[in-house]
Amino acid sequence: MAVAAPVNENDKPQTGAAGRAPKPRVAVAGASGYAGQELVRILARHPAVTLTAAMSSGASSTPRPMPALARIWDREVTPLDIDQLSASADIVFLALPEAASAEIAPKLLERGVRLIDLSGAFRIRDASDRRRWYPATATLPPGTIYGLPERDAAAIKDARLVSCPGCYPTAALLALQPLADAGLLEGTVIVDAKSGISGAGKAPSDRTHFSENHGSVAAYGVFSHRHNAEIEQELKREVTFVPHLVPLDRGILETIYVSLGKGTTEAQVAGALEDAYRDAAFVRLTGAALPEIKHVAHSNFCDIGWKVDEGRHRAALIAVLDNLVKGAAGQAVQNLNIVLGLDERTGLL
């Protein structure tokens, strides 16, 4: 790893006014990626923590500024350095490729650092499924919790490693989990999902090239996308998941088709969702006024609307979110707030 840089004054525990405990120190590994930059943007203005370091995904990178964050975070993104991370932060966000997270997470945990991981490295609990989808992750570290805030808050609070859900599964699970818990679902669930190009990450490829995507929509990963396994794991039922790439920079819209038990009414569907999210800070139920991506862009909200066909015992749910915020950085900070015992909205509204 790179030689540790001199400790900046911001890396030291920040002492508040007399009688106040110092603010927890946080750092971001992978700050040069799309989700990592969103994390820096949010954490630099978070009132309850001190952002001490923002590092790239590799140890051999060159320190560089982040022009888009000028006057928000004026320090440089520095090379990845585990020693510096563990010395300068109490909680580290890993916005890294899954292989990198799988490698460095155990080392940071050994040093007493708590982790909030945005990669998929630690999402799959079954060992055989994990070998298929995330082969770099040999085992799950003790204290690892799958962290969907609206459902898993009690477990998240004491977790040593919070594994944040993927962007597609976040939308799907928020829409489907209340209906599953209420026993309203029957048969196969179909998730038709569409994502902006930033969901593929920052590394360029033919698929994410502007001239390949502009004016087009393409399905990909049919029956072979690893988020399918994640959704099925959490929902505990078979799901047909088909993602599509659309020419937007950010945002996800999922149209979810479900069969309902005979006699299920629209009121029961609405009631299950309303009961689940009555106190949820970041889930907005829109009912028959179906939501759109532009309603949630640059926010930590997931909006869910629905239509029920009582005669044919079926429903369509529409779930939308910003893949870089509620699907990544914002949800990670929401989990941080739970870990710290703060209002989940802190730094996000």
C-alpha cells in the first residue's frame, strides 16, 4: 500500500463544545467512483460526523482534486491506504469493486474499524451462491448484516459490517416485502427493471459508451444477473428479474408484476404498504399516481405506486429511486445514522 500521508488536523477526533463528545470520524474508500463521490458530497455536509479522508480504489493512483465538490470537500482524493484508513476513521465506507472490498474489509475489521460496504461482496449468505456471484468473498466476517434500513434497523445498529443492498434489489424489496409479509403473493414475481448508465459503474465499456446507448434501450443479464439471487434470498421466493439499460445518467424504474391470492383487494395491498411504511422517512407511497424517475432524482426517496386488478387477482407495482443515492450512497448514510443512533434523515434532508 502507499506510504501514509501526514495526518491532517481533520483526521484527529474533533472536540466539540464543553460537555460534548467528539464527532465520529468517517472515511470513504473508492471516492473517485460515482457512488463514492455522492458519499463525499453527503458526508462532507453531514452535521454529526467528521469526514477525514477520501481515497481512490487503488494504492497506485495519483492524488487529485474533485472539481465537482469544490467548496464542499476541498481536499484531494488520495491513494487507497489501509493504515491511513484505520488510523483516521472510526467508520469506513467501502465504495469499491467487490474483489477489493472482499480483500480489505477483514483487515479493517481486525483493526476495530466498523464498515459500511456498498459493493456486493457480502450480500449473499449462502456459500454456494456466493461462490457463483461473488467468488472473491471466501467467507462472511462475523457481525455482517444485510442492511435494508426500512426492515433491518434493529440489526444494523450493532453490526460490525453493514452490507448495503444493491440498487435494483432495494427498489424491488421495498415494493414487495410488505406484500410477502402479509401473505398476499402467489406464484412467480416478475421484476422488469430499467436503470440509468451510472448503475454500471465508472469504468468505461462498449455497453456504457454514449454512442451505443443514446436513443436505445437494451435488456441484459437475463436469467444471469446476480441481483436476482439477492432479491430471491431476501424475499424467500422465486423471482424473474430482467434489467434494462436506458439512456439516462441516473435513476431506476421497476415495473413489478405479481399474482395475488384469490379475493385479495386493492385495499389490502394498500394497507400492507401503508402499515409497513407509515413511519418510514424515505419511502413515499403514491398509490394510483404512478411515480417517475424524475420525482426521486438526486434524493434518498423510493417512491412506490400500484394498480390492482381484483378480477384477475393481479397487481402491478411501480418503484423508482436514484441508483446513486437511495440505491447506494444515500442508503449507506441512512445506515450510518442508524449505527450512530441518529434520526435516519440526518444529513439526507
